Amino acid sequence: MPKSKRNKAVTLSKTQRKGREHKESIVSAVRQASEDYISMYVFSFENMRNSKFKELRDELKGSSRFFLGSNKVLQIALGRTPADEVKEGIHKASVMLHGDCGLFFTNLSKEEVVRIFETFEEYDFARTGTPATETVELKEGPLEQFTHEMEPFLRKQGMPVRLNKGVIELVADHVVCHEGEPISPEASRILRLLGVQMAAFHLYLICRWCPGEFEIYKNHSAENPSNGS
């Protein structure tokens, strides 16, 4: 009986080596950035959208550099104690790396950084499982924004619809989602068809480090008092 290819043993040494090399390259790049830029910020994010984030990276690449990745790797790069920190006092920022966050090295002024982060906001369609920011309800009657070919699809999404003289008609009021409740896969598809964008991509400053200075931002310390210790 021929051997099954599914049971073929695969060595992980190359994969493990590439993973280690990637981590080492991040550590090296972060440490170089600490030499190249005058200040560093730890920031958190909500509803990350890669394409929008790339646009921001490109916009600021002449003066700044972002790092996202494993918090543990970023902490190692900066140093987690006064004994192993790469710059004096920077370990205080390292311990703030928790959850969805990253590093922002820059030569921009503090005022300009605060302005950029406070004004950055991009809306997109919410993904399955995201809490709805509002209740969306469709009233009984014709749904003229949809073509008749979409009637079977809408029915599969749980909508009580029928065709009436070539027009899709909602035979009863239908709640697509309730405010505060997780959006279902069906609701996510319907909201996209309706053009309703509920996911706001935000960036929040957690703390700032530069030689001789360290600052925790109030909006973060108020929400996460334990992180300020």
C-alpha cells in the first residue's frame, strides 16, 4: 500500500529559524528607531483596518515609523527593566504594551502627534461579532434599493421578503441588529448592502517617551489605572 503524503513528516527547523530571524529583525529595527527618532509613543487601536493604516504609515513615513507585532517582542526590543532598556527610562513605556497596541517613533512635535491621533477616524463596515452601535430596523413595504434578483439572497439572510410585481417587498418589520449586541453574519451582510458603516477605526495615545521625559496620557490612565504603576 503506498504511503500517504498526508502522513509525511515535515521538519520545522526552517520555519522556526525564519520565525526567529523575523523577530530578531524587528528587535533590531526598533532599537535603530530609538536612535533615529527624537520621541516614541505607545498607542492602542480599535477596529484596525490594514488598508487605512497603511495610508497613514505612507503619509508619515518621512518623519515617523510605526511598529506593530508581538507585544513581547517589542518589549524585548525596548527593554523591560532599567537593567536591559536600550535608552534611559524607555522601559516605562515598554511595560505599557498590552492588548492591541504598537509603537510610534517620530521627529514630529508632541502637539502635532496629539493632533494626528485625536483627529484620525475612519469608518468601515462592521465585521461579524462587533457590537452594533445602533439599532437598524427596516419597515414593512417595498425595498426598492434592491433588484429583484436579490430576493433569494435576502431571504437566506432571514429577511421576510417576497416579490411583488418584480419589486422586493418586506412583508413585516425586520430588525437587522440591536444596539450593543454582537452583529451576526447575516446582519453584517445586510448592513453592507444598506451601506451602513458601524466600525470606527481609532488610534489612542497611551504614553510618550523621549530622553529625560515620560508621560502617560490621561485618557489611558483613567481607563487603565493599574498600567500607570
